[in-house]
Amino acid sequence: MFLDHPQRVLNRDQLLNLTQGRDAELFERSIDLLVSRLRQRLREDAREPAYIKTVRSEGYVLSVPVSIRERHE
């Protein structure tokens, strides 16, 4: 989802809509948990995330440039 929308802030509602097909029981705070797990897999420091940044009161953003070539390799 972040790779499809790099450098764009995705709010919790947008992320919930993108994940609804997997589990209809997701709640708004579940997105925070999923982002936290993704950060752990990326080995990000939660205090200074390098890839997925929190935009306060708005959502999350993938903050690294992604090229089409990189996405399909």
C-alpha cells in the first residue's frame, strides 16, 4: 500500500479501506499496530523512523523515493 502511494500521507481510514479485504474486523487503532509491526520488520527505530513516518493528526507516509523499477524487482 505504501509502495503504491510513496511520498503521500495515508490516513487511518484510507489504510483501513486498503486492508478491509483481508480482515473486516480491523479497527482504527489496529492500523497503528500494523504500522508498528511493519517498522519492526524493516528494523526501524521507533523513535526515529527512516521509512514510514508518522504525520501527526494526519496518518503515515512512506518517506523514501521509490522507482517503478525498484518496485518490480
